[in-house]
Amino acid sequence: MFSSDIAIDLGTANTLVFVKNKGICLREPSVVALNTLTKEIQAVGAEAKQMLGRAPASIEAIRPMKDGVIAHFEVTQQMIRHFIQKVHNNRKSMVRPRVVIAAPSGITQVEKRAVRDSAESAGAREVFLVEEPMAAAIGVDLPIEEPSGNMIIDIGGGTTEVAIISMSGIVYSKSVRVAGDEMDEAIVNYVKRKYNLLIGERTAENIKIQIGTAYPLDQRVTMEIKGRDLVAGIPKTLVLSDEEVREALQETFSTIVETVKIALERTPPELAADIVDKGVVVTGGGSLIKGLDILLREATGLPITLAEDPLSAVALGAGKLLSNHKLLKKVTF
Ligand SMILES: Nc1ncnc2c1ncn2[C@@H]1O[C@H](COP(=O)(O)OP(=O)(O)OP(=O)(O)O)[C@@H](O)[C@H]1O
Ligand SMILES: [Mg+2]
């Protein structure tokens, strides 16, 4: 029978939609552009992201889920509705789908309600919520149902989540609001402080992706960057090195490493022993920064594995639940 069940990774940076029996069908930045006067939606996703920091006064491009929390309820709801309708090709007469949504483990009751409501108002028959690190662990095929410790680190845009999972349950989890976005902000601040140059968040993200490293590379790399000189008030270009970016990101990396260490300290001994044997899997777009595995390996002494497709792990895991009813019942709420 035709099934339109879907799973959504509602990330602060990117939203992914997995359609049962099809796989990931949508992958868009979690950005919405609104008309400031009418409050009508102008664009959603990639198109809206282009407008961040570039829109005229009549249009406001916002990230409704910034910093790991739902900052704008209504806009988040509209965004979810938009994406659900998009994967269903705006068909109205579909079977009402069951929807699994992966949300940050730190979200409040009110936020959970808002997420549920928006999926329901978009036509969901039933809504199941799963915690992001659980979905990520399932997505990378960790044997989470076994009575054995599995450690997952998910470094997203808004939050870094560290979780220890055994027998389909989260034994320990810690979420900090320091991840990819914070790295971008740290770069903006560094360039401002050191060079009196103001750069936008998008530029900072590009710098991070191009020359950001968590550990010194064999070879030095540099990048030409453009922004506005705060003293002269005019556009200016300068060259930034990987070393400078690493310095800018120092504090962010320390926080991430510290969070992992605290998680390890709090892990019950039997499970800790399992983790020493099996190692740790790292997912999330933030884990794509070069050298992060080396940094984590040095800091913890544990085997660190980077997920094959870190940006898709949560969506794949949530998607798998659509065809595993038993597991769905165990890990969702
Ligand atoms: N090649 C790369 N190098 C470094 N960072 C990257 C790279 N590609 C993507 N990122 C960063 O990954 C982050 C997005 O990751 P991801 O999509 O996993 O986050 P999210 O799931 O939306 O956020 P969260 O899980 O916190 O809600 C962004 O900060 C982005 O800049
Ligand atoms: Mg995520």
C-alpha cells in the first residue's frame, strides 16, 4: 500500500526529510524569509539562506531555531508545514502520514508541544518524537539495543550532544549550546578584534569550512576574506590563515572536549569499559571540521570514528524507525 510516512531531522542549521521506502528526499537550511509588513513567507530553505544578512528592510531572513531552541514558534511551524507539503508535492489528497521528528534533547515541554502541533496541522496522523543523539546512533548502525555501552557525539549547528546509549535507552546525555554556529560567531569576533574588520555570519561559515581546523595540518593554508573595515568604514580584503582560525576556535573546541570528558566521568564503569573497547562515533555537520577526530582522540585516548555521512545520520536513524515499529515504540515519546 502507498505509504507517506516521513521522518524529519529538525536541526537548527538544516532540516532533512526522510520518506519511508524512498530515503532522504529533502535537505534544506532551516531558514525562513518573511515579509516584515505582511509577515507572509517569501522563501524557505536554501533560497532564504541566501538572503541572510543581505535582505532589504522589507524582508527578514530568520533562523527560527537558532541556538538549539525554538526561537520563533510560528515560523518553525510554518517551516515544518512547508517542508512536509514539499515532499508530498503539495498533494492534498494523501493518506495522512505518521511523522517521526528528531529534536534536540534539551527542548522543553512547550517546544515539544509546538513541534507536535505543527506536524499535526501539516496533516500528520500521529507524531513521534525521538531525541537527536538516539536517532544519530541508530542512523550510524550502532547496536543500541544490546546491553552494551555506545557513545555518540553529535556536533550540529546549535548544539553538541553527547550520549551514552544501552538497551535502547539513553543512560547519560549532555547537551551544550556550542557547535557549528558558535564556531562561526567565534570567527566573526576574532576578525573584528584582531583586524577591526566586520564580516557576516555566512562569510564566517565559509572560512570555517574552507580553512577551519581543530588540529594543525601538515601544510599551511590561507584564505582571502572580505568585510567592512570598522575604522575606515569601507569594504576591505585581507588574508586569514588556518592557524588564526584555529586560535579563534580554541574556546569552542575546549568546550566540546570538556563536555565529552564530563560524559566519560559520569558513565557507569561497565559501560565505560565497553566504550574503551568499541570507541566513540562522531556525527553532525560540525564534525566535518578537519582534524577534529585527532583532537578528540588526543583528549580522550579513545578510538574515534567519524560517521560516513555526518549530515545525514539523524535523518537516516529517524527514517529507520518508520519501518521498525518495535524500536519506534521503545525510543520515541
Ligand atoms: N565541511 C564542514 N566543515 C565544518 N563545518 C561544517 C562543514 N559542513 C557543515 N558544517 C557545519 O555543520 C553545521 C550544521 O550541521 P548539522 O546539519 O548537523 O546541524 P543541525 O542538525 O542542523 O543542528 P543541531 O543538531 O544543533 O540542531 C553548521 O554549523 C555548518 O557550518
Ligand atoms: Mg542535528
